[in-house]
Amino acid sequence: DAGVTQSPTHLIKTRGQQVTLRCSPKSGHDTVSWYQQALGQGPQFIFQYYEEEERQRGNFPDRFSGHQFPNYSSELNVNALLLGDSALYLCASSPYSYNEQFFGPGTRLTVL
Amino acid sequence: AQSVTQLDSQVPVFEEAPVELRCNYSSSVSVYLFWYVQYPNQGLQLLLKYLSGSTLVESINGFEAEFNKSQTSFHLRKPSVHISDTAEYFCAVSDGSMDSGYSTLTFGKGTMLLVSP
């Protein structure tokens, strides 16, 4: 059984560009959350998707948007990239109403 | 709003010595508590969790943590560490309830455990 998978592994972009990160949840999981982990920091909650809708959102600007597909996979989009968006982006999945989240390996985004 | 404080950014320790990684949280509601471990260039792995019941929880690799509601703490301990325990450890609190179904995690800044021979 594959766990949470994320693509790509690494990504390099320049300021002002747009980026899309992808996540496939663990089999049987229908809820996907995204976190941003800046260097030397703990992960920070971006948003959570369930039933193809954004259910909760952290303190992130509208440049961060997402989507969930009928097969529960999810995308994170970031527009108008800033240097400060450089981070490890983690996807986590869980069954609905279950408190344990399972994390993927992350996508390392570098903005130059 | 909830918050998690991990007082030590780095804890150096010799192999086979005991270790305690400290975690304090603040919350106005009931919480669920977690410890995650992150090895270099990897994602987060759940080490152990407290949801309810016994306040002492254990992992399969010898770590344990005790939920102390009066001190709002969830410190992680291991009586004898190995070189392979070298990693970043994150304490996290969940602000969701089983009723709401929307469980999100608030993390501390992490503690780097450095085990040397």
C-alpha cells in the first residue's frame, strides 16, 4: 500500500512565477492538508480539503490556492512567487474525522 | 488559537544516555497531542500520540511521552538513545474534535536531537 506521494521532489522557480505541487493521499484517505515548512521551522498549516472543498485555511495569502479532485488527490498552487515562499511543502492525508495525519516526503521549492 | 513551544532548538547527547525533549502547549479547548520525527531530507513520521485514556504513551522504538494537563506539557523521553535517533523532533497539537472532523495540526519549531558516540 503506497503512502502519501508528492511530486515533484524538487522545484526551482524565479520570483513572480507560478507553481503547482501535487499530492496523492494514502489509499482510503479522503482528507488532504497542506503545510509549509520553512528552513529551521516547524510546518505551518496552509489549508485542508475534503469533498473537493476547502474546509479550513491557515494564515496564508490568496496567492496560495488549491484543489481536490474526485479521486481525492490534491494540488497546491502558488502565484506571484516570492523569495520567502522557498520552503518544503508537505502534504498530509487522513480519513475524515480522524486525528492522525500521514505525511508525504514533501516538495522542496526554491525561489530565486 | 493554539500554540506549541519547544524550548530547546538543539539537544546534544551521548549514545546510551537518557534524553528528554520538552514540549508545552496552550489551548482553550481539549487537545490531542503528537510527536513527529523528521530525518534529513524526509517528511514527517508519527512517533506517538495522545488522544485519550492513559496519560503515558509509548512508541515501538523506546520513546515515551506523558500528557500533563495541569502543566500543559507533553515531554518526550527515552531512557537510552542510539545514533540512529539523530533527527528533528516536532511536537504538535490538534485543534479539531472528533465531532467537527476537521483536524489540523499546530507544530512547534522543532528540537534537533544530536546523538554522538
